[in-house]
Amino acid sequence: MVVYDLKFAYPRHSYAHGFLLSVSADAFQRACETSNELTMEPLFKRYVIGKIHIEYGGTLQSTIVTAEALDLC
């Protein structure tokens, strides 16, 4: 998972939004560092398989986790 948006204000409402990867975060980072691509789009198409959203704190009674599959091809 790679987080692309985060708000940590616990115990107030907090969240994290991220991409689910088909490889480890370390492998994705290496691919980004060694890529000859001009944009991130080809790497996202190759390695991102979904999105994940996590919310907690504030008035929420429990942590909410939702995930969705993505087909970027």
C-alpha cells in the first residue's frame, strides 16, 4: 500500500487514502527510481490494483476500511 493522502488528528477524525499495489512498497519505490518513464502513469497501470480508504476517530464508533479494485489498463 502507498498512501497518497493522510490526515492524522487522532482522537479527532483522521483518515488515510492509498493505492493497493501488486508488489511491495519497496519494489514499487525501486521501480519508480529506475524508470525511464516521463510520467507515473505507466507505473500506476503496471502496479496499482486498487484503492483503500481508512477512517477513524472523531464521532466514528469504529474504524472504517473500504477497498475497491481498479483496472487502470
